[in-house]
Amino acid sequence: MHRLLLPLVLPLLVCACSDYELSGKVDDPGEPAGCDDPELEPSTVDVEGDCESVPEVGEWTPEIEWTSTAPGDAYTTPVVGQLTDDDGDGDIDDDDTPDIVVANTAGTIYALSGDDGTVLWSRGGMGSEPSTAAIADLDADGRPEVVATGATGWVALEGETGSVVWQNSSGDGTLVCGGVGVYDLDGDGLPEVVQGATILNGQTGALRGKGRAGQGTGHSSGYAAFGVAADIDQDGTQEVVVGNALYDADGNTIWSNGMPDGFVAVGNFDDDPYGEIVATTYPGLVRLQDDDGSILWTGSYTGATVGPPTVADFDGDGLPEIGVAGNGVYVVIEDDGTEKWSRPINDYSSGFTGSAVFDFEGDGKAEVVFADEQDVWVFDGATGAVKLQESQHSSATCSEYPSIADVDGDGHAEIIFSSSSYTGREKGVTVIGDRDDSWMSAAGTWNQHAYHITNVADDRGTIPARPETNWLTYNNFRSGDLVAATGGVLPDAVPVQAEVCPVECEAGHLYVSLQVGNKGLSDLPAGIAATLYGHLDGDWQALDIVYTDDVIASGRTNVGWTWDLDPAEIGDAIRLVVDDDFGAAALTECHEDNNVWELANPCL
């Protein structure tokens, strides 16, 4: 589908794909008079020899940086993102210090400064044992919102002030101790809110649809919903994924396999480009499902209870593993279902906490971060050896796990966890960092329980209209970017001018032909977004967005696009920005300062 963003643009899509329908699109405008036919076939670009990331290996000297007891008892995942304009430049972006949002057990949402835990605002009324909240820009205005759920229903709050944007009081048990998520399911630039099988309009809170099979929970009681979203079948739109079914953006069932419901994560466990689904379900079962719902394997590892799974390359062998906690044990499972290692933990109550993965030292060895009823643990990803046992923690355990982000903007990762007075007196939110400030850099965003890198931009909670497929780029889920931490060769997306033809300006036609090139040392994945802008009334306004069809090898370009622009309607300049999905960048590349092609309007 190809949609017109402004009526002034009539592009011709030559080969690469675009998701927006432009009225008046022509199949072949022919060669403009006086202009050469643009060369849009794949061509070559110079390769930058410095497109390799080789960070220094950090030290392992963890220490508590701060604790805020203001939220009181909390056992939801602390989510991270920019909420406030800290530098006073009039916008909220990755130049501002990230903030933390956590819901306490009484149903009050707290926003804390990532610098020191200072309370920015709070709002009650979610009911006891609410779900993990989410941070996202729901209305594409450049200002993030906080979405929270609990027994009393749903609420969206302004990120800066905590004031109510909308409410939906249709709460039920599935909204207790679960996790809310935000996704652009239909790719229209305006995201939806999802929890379990329920889908809401992200701008109004109105019900859009609700699936009739599973709710994305593996808890024995049926509450604690964690439905997630991903483009499982690679058709260009995302589906809602629960343990035993796949729904479309309106809640209609795409398939249901008749198995018990479960908590889910998504990754790539075979040679095709489609997503496989890890489902964890009561009583302690883990299964891997193919993209059509068929069962690839099932195993029992964790006793009667089991938590949401994490997918990552735990041991650096280039293949994904699965991490999952349950009744008294944390287990890492190979991609074929065999157990890799396990460690005893102290969780004999709810038993459905999650975990996160990151390479803190940048030595190519991932670490697993997990919190149980008594301690916060860091395990070596390959062996399970204990690297940290932090005892200043207590929890009755609900939907929480520690998140990992650069929460104070110092260029280094931190561990953020919540506590509730259960086995001890600890409560609130605690941040662990490295005493020597040597841990690897991390995103300033960990915006929801079902965090996966490409679903959110590291700026203001921007949700891409058509995110890169996470499992084709990072192949992890509830994990940070292990590639960025450990180094290696990187791609480098650049815009390439193929042809600009201004000879028909007086007739209302400016023909512009552009491509995406790769100056990096590794392949660019398919689906790279490129946004065309016009400079109108002093601002850059999006005119069109297109996406590459295929992988672009090092030193090559894609096929490209031609636009037929009305020179009187595009302002005084045009620009193309690559790796730009309505302002959101998703690609880890070696240069971020060469993504813009710009041209003054040659018809003026």
C-alpha cells in the first residue's frame, strides 16, 4: 500500500517498496523532455574502511548509583525513555536525560528522573497489582506518553506532566500483573496499544479489536497478559502474538493451534525469514512454534511455574538461545530444546519473572540480569557462573525483571530494578552502574516489558510505522544490542543521487531519482526506511516514505525510486533521509552523520 502524505507529491515507485498509496500515481511518466533516463539499477558506492566498531573491554565493578524509595512497594519492570525537555531546547529527544516509569503495587504510576530518582510526577487509580507500563509517542507529536493498565482499566498520560490523555475503564483480570505494549500494527504512523489479545486505538483509547483465543499469559490463573506484536509472516504488517494464536490488527484470528496459552518472545530459529514463537506456559513448559503455529519442540524445565522468555545469543555462538525463570530455577535452553545450563534462584511464589541480556564489558560475552524474591543476579551467559548477587533487593514477584539502559545519559549502561518489601525491607527503584564508568554504551530507551530494539527509536518513544524485523537484524527479544557492545563490522546507509531533472519546472514537474547505498563493511538488511521531506514554511515536512526491498551488499546501492514533484508545492528545498521512518532511526551503523541528501529547489 502507498499512501499520500501531502497532496503535492506524485512519486513513481520504480522498484523498491513503499507502504503508502499515492493518489494520481502514474505507471510510467516516460523520459522527461531534455533529461537522460535515470540510472536506477544497482550500482556501486565507495566503501568506508573505518566501518568497524572495536570498543575497549570494560571492567566489572558494579555498584549501586542511587535508590528512590518514593514509589514504595513495586514489582513491575521499570521502563525507560525521555519524558522531559531537560536541555531546554524546546523538544524531547536523545539529547535529554532519560527518565524511569514504574507502577507500584497499590496502582500508582511514578515518573522518576534517571539522574537521581527525583519524582517528576505520580498518578494513582490503577488498582492493586497493575501491569508494567509503556513509554511511547502515541500521537506522533514528538512528545511521549505513558500507557498504564490495571484492574481499573487503561490510561494514557502525558509524559511530561502525568495529566490524563485518555482513559478506557474496561479493565479485567488480564490487566493485572501483565505488560502493556505499543506497536504500529497497520503501518499508518499512528500506533496501537496492545495487552494480551486486546487492541486499542493509541490516540483515543477506543477498543479496536480483541482476539478470541489466547491472551499471552502462561500463568495458571489466566491473568497477567503479555501479548506482543511482530511481522511474523513478513507481509509488511505486524500481527499480535499470543501463546496459541496470531491475530491481525483488528483482533481477527489468523491462526490458532489449540495449544495452551503462554507468555511469548519472538526470534529466528531456522533458515527462513519468518519469525518463530517461543511460548512458556503452565505447568513449566517451554515450546517453540513455527510461523504457522506448528510445534517444533516442547520441553519441561522449570517446575510448576514459568515466566516470559528472553531470546538472545547467550554464549556468542551466533545462534539464539532462550532464557526463562520458573519455580526455583533459571534455565538457558539451546535452539533445539536441549538445556544449556541452569542456576537455582529464590522464587517460589508467583514464579513468572523475566530477564534481560546485555554485554556490559564489551568482551563478546553476554550477561543475564535477573531478579528473584531476595537478590538481583547477573549470570555469565555462556556458563551461568554468578557475576553479581546484589542482596539489596526484595520482591513478591509479579511482572518485573530488571531493565538495561543508559538511564542517566553518561554513555554507559545501567541496570534498573524495582523492589517490594517481601523478604526484606527494600522498596522503590534502584540503579546499578559501573564504578569505573567502563560498561558499554546502551540505548536510553527500554520502553516496555516486551522490549525489542527495532520497535522503538532511541529518542522520544517514536514507534516506527514499519520497523525493521528485529530477528533479521539482532535476533533477540528482551535484550539490548549485543552487536553494538561487542563490536564488529557495520553497515552504513547513505542516500545517493541518481538524477535531478528540472527542465519541466514551468509545467509543474521536477523529477528526482534517488537510491540508498551501503558504504559499510556488512550488508544492509532489507526494509531500510527513507523519508522524503520538503522545506515548507521554515520546517521540514514529510512528503513520502519508502522502503528498500532487498539486502544491499557492501559497496552497492538498491534499485531506487523516481518522484514527480510539483516544484511550486515543495518549498525552497527537498531532502531524503535514509534510516528514517517518520523521524525514527532503527539501524546500528558506523556513521550517523551521512544519512541526509539535500537540494535547494532548482525550479525557484
